[in-house]
Amino acid sequence: MSKLSVVILNWNGRRHLERFLPSVVAHTTGDAEVIIADNGSTDDTIVWLRLAYPDIRVIRLDRNYGFAGGYNRALAEVDSEYVLLLNSDVETTDGWWQPLVDLLDSESDVAAVAPKLRSVERRDEFEYAGAAGGFIDYLGYPFCRGRILSAVERDEGQYDTRRDIFWGSGAALCCRREVFFEMGGFDESFFAHMEEIDLQWRMQLAGYRIVVEPRSVVYHLGGGTLPVSSRKIYLNHRNNLAMLYKCSTAMQRCVVAVVRPVTDLVEALGYLFTLHPQRAWAVVRAWLSFIAWHRRLAVKRRNVVRKKKVAGVYRFSVVVRYLFGARKFKNMM
């Protein structure tokens, strides 16, 4: 049994594996193993893996369960102490995983640790999906050390300190396997998007910490596994609303219930004015789904373990700060 299992969830992603898997295999040595969890691919990924990487363990799922369901099933078949969730479009670096494991070994109250994410295409910049650690504002909008909304910073070492964060990107996230399942794993109703923030919020409510370790660096293509589309907009909005209902305080829920319909309506109208009616409908559909989920979400909310109050929610609006000129993380805090 390896101490760490690097688990790459794949769905019809041979092109990404061909490009990025060589770096993962080359840099994941010692007390760590690489596992491919195939989410019911219909391309020739499995055949290619058998020929190109016959020694890599492949967990085959019978259909596409999404990011959430796919990882829940795959990690149930892994027995390592730590599991590192890695997107198929991530390039690793020498010694990338050791600082993450060292941190988990030394600090028992840390449930998950994230590396620093830089862009594959613009290698001196942070990567949108996670940069140097994620946070969330009072209305549920995520932002990062190194990325405020669409403004991405150059990595000049300004965020090279290890610190507690609110969330680490699911593109590369190292977790205690036991805690992952103690929290119930990912919410499978999410399918994809926001499930990692939802899980890490629940981890913090249960008394654990989330940390970024910038000594570990990986390069993420970003958007490679699911490009921008009305489907992505729908999942992001629906799951974000569901997460807020499950995890936030009563006061925060009241503020969200008043303000978010307005901000989301403005966003939908923006899509209409820019001739993207399907994207506008995706925002509306997300709200309809959220309302339909209300009773189930109430049950899930009652089941969330709440041992402590989470202090990491930014008590203002990242959108407002952005509109008034805040383009860097240092301007937010």
C-alpha cells in the first residue's frame, strides 16, 4: 500500500493524458502511486493506457458519474492514507507531491492541502481555477490569491507563503482519505463544479483546516476538461446556490436570498444583450433547479457537522470590489 495515491479522473480524455500523464508518472515516485479512474469513457483511452502504461492501475467505472460521483466511487477502491485528486490536464514538477504529504503528516487538523496552480499556456501567470488558494465572498462568488474574477496575476512570488485558505481547486487537491469519507465525500447531486468547495466548507465546519502549500507547483491547462458552455454556467450557478443553502449561516442565507436573484438576473440579461440566450436560460434554469431541490437541501443542511464557525468567508462582495478597481488579492484583504 502506497502512502499517497494520485488519482486522475478521466472521461474521454486521451488527448490530455497523452500530453500530461508523462510528467505525472515521471515526477510521482517513491511512496506514491498513480491511478487512472475511468468515468465510462467511450473513446480509446483504455486501450491506449494498456499499451502505453501497462503498469498503471486503472479503475473502470461503468458510466460517467461526473466529477463528484466518479471520485466518490474511485476513492472507495483506494486504500492509501492520502489521496491526491488530479485533473487529466495538469503538468507536474519535480518533487511536487512531497510538500503536500509532509504538511499532512505534520499538522493533524489539516484535512486538505492544495499546491500552487500556474497556467500551462502562460507559465509566469497563475491559473484561473485555483491560483495560490481560494476564498469565497458573502454572496458565494469564489476568488483566489492571484485571481479576482477574470483578472489573473503574474506569479512574482507574492503568494509564496503557506497559509490557511477556504478552498483548494479540485484540479489538484491532496486530502486525508479518511476525512474525505467522514464528510460523506462529494455531493453527487452536483455532478461537476463547486463540489470541492462544498466539501472543503463542510470540512471546516467539522473543525478541520484547508491549506495551500506554494512549495508544490503544478501547471494547469484550465477549461480543458469542460470548456465554457451553457451547461457549465448552469452547473456553477445551481451548485453554488445549493452549497450556500447547505453550509452558510442563517444571516448569510438571508442576504443571499435578497441579493443573488438581482445579481443573477443582471448576469442573465447581460447574456441576452450579448446574443447568448442559451447562457441566459442556463442561469434561470439553475434557479428553477435550486428551488426544486429545496426540501432535499434542507435535509442535507441538517446533516452537516457544525463543530465550529468558519471565519474564512469574505464579508463583502468581490464583484463590487472588482468594479471599484480591486484587481489583485492584496487589494481585497
